[in-house]
Amino acid sequence: SGDFLEQLKFKGGKLIREQKRVHAINGVDLEIQRGEALCVVGESGCGKSTVARTVMGLLHPSAGEIRYDGQRIDDLSTQALMPYRRRMQMIFQNPYASLNPRMTIQQTLEEPIRLHHPDWPRQKVADKVAEVMASVGIAQDWGKRYGHEFSGGQRQRIAIARALAVDPEFIVADEPISALDVSIQAQVLNLLMDAQQQHNLTYLFITHDLAVVEHFGTRVAVMYLGRVCEVAPTATLFATPRHPYTRALISAIPRLEDDRPQHIRLEGEVPTPVDLPSGCVFHARCPHADARCREEVPALIASDGGAQVACHAVEEGRLD
Ligand code: SF4
Ligand code: MG
């Protein structure tokens, strides 16, 4: 998503926080179950990265709350947040920005371990680093090298190893493969799926790519302009998308055995987040919009197959 800029960046070897324009999110109510991969999908500017950063505590919500294992974490002090910082790790889109160019790979991997396990002896730290590097498929000769000496795909593997080094339970991955060469995207995706099995991980996976979701996600949340349109188990979403926006997205996936009806073409442009439409944020582009849609924000309501849909037409039974 091009108009998002990383909030954490390395400049002159120092990690700095940059306050960048973020896209407003509103009424986003998501629950992630242990062991699942919840994919948040949507076009650039829909607010999905804002969701990721808010969950991680990198952004503070102006309203609402974030709970982890039932415990509210959005208002904790830095000190109280520390155990959660270990349990929750983030993988960013850009493996170039997320590795400190002045640190060797050994130092990069040791840093989070020392932070969260200050009592570990040197050898135990070194063993852990070797173990996670081997688990991401970078087996030897990396310790004294720097990030720039590795390819994009290898750098993302290193970033994944760094996240795994502190034995997290929950990983937020914001477009972790979209900056990578297409030829290596599948490898990195497979690595993330293997890691999920091996380490019992729960994922919040942010992507603009529905093809990725279909292979990776347990459930999918579709976002449009800062709101969740539809949440459903992955199989349900692909077999029977309900929300008009989800239908349009799914109909646009190119497939070999294409026996589906004509692609649904969306008219008009995505409005800018500073000039949000009234009522349903999708109404200007929706073929089923009526007067109610232009005035009233649709709530996310339970539908068939474990889905939740925010659409008046679906609720009224105007859509099949
Ligand atoms: Fe379309 Fe209305 Fe449903 Fe929004 S609420 S998606 S405008 S039918
Ligand atoms: Mg983004």
C-alpha cells in the first residue's frame, strides 16, 4: 500500500519513529482466535496497516480498546507492556527498512533476545540465534555479515528469524511478501506457514492480494475505507461472498478454469479518507445502493456460514 510509510525506520543507524499520515479506521471490531491466521485484505488506503499498527501498540486508538488474552493493553505503561512486546511480534513489508544497516546479522538477532531475556548466558543467546536462523533456511556464514549483503527474500527471512527469536505467540505481518520478487514470494509465504505449524503461531496477516489469502488465511476480514465490510471463514468468503465489494474483489481474481459470471466492474474512484462519504462508505461505487445506504452506516451483522456482513441490502434480503 503505497501511501503508507513505515512508522519505524532506520536513519543513520538509529531506529526512529516517524509520525506519518495514517488512514483513519472506524468501528473496526475484530477478534482473532488462537492458532488462526486472520487475513485483513483491502486496497491501498483502506486502513489495514493502521489496524496492524494499532494492534501492535505503535499507534494509539482515539477510541476503543485492544485486548490480548482478555487483558486490555492499549493503555499499559511501557514497562507493563514488555511481556506483550515479547509475545507479539511484527514483520514489516519492507525488509530493507526493518534491519539496522549498522548491525551485523548476529547483533540484529541477539538484540531482542537480550532485551527480553537479560539473564540468559551468552552461549544460550548464541544457540537461540543459530536455531532460528537455521529454521528460516539461512544455515551458515551469516553472523558477521550485514543486511545489505543479502537479497530481499533473505532479508525477509532474517526479519522472520528475528521475530521468532523471542518465541512469540502472535505475529502481525503487514504485507510481508509484497515488496519481494514474485519468484520468491511463495517461498517466504511457505516459510510463514511452516513457522505457524512449528511454533503454534497466531497471525494477523495484512495483504492486498486475495490470491494469498485463499492459501494462507483461516478467516478473512475485508476492509474498505477504514471499515470492515465482511468477515468470514476463508472457504465461505470465496464460495459465497456477500458484500457487494467482496463480490467485486473476488470476481476480479484471474483464474484458469474461469466458469464464473462476468467480472463485476466497479464504477468510480475510491474516495479519499479525508472526505469520507456518509452512510455506507461504499455507496458511491455500489450497484445496489439506495437512499438508506447514503444515510445510515451499516453494522456488521452475523450471516450464514459463520460470516458477518455490513450491508443494508444483504440484511434486507435484497441480494441473493
Ligand atoms: Fe451497497 Fe448499500 Fe450494501 Fe453499502 S450498504 S454495500 S451501498 S447495498
Ligand atoms: Mg500498508
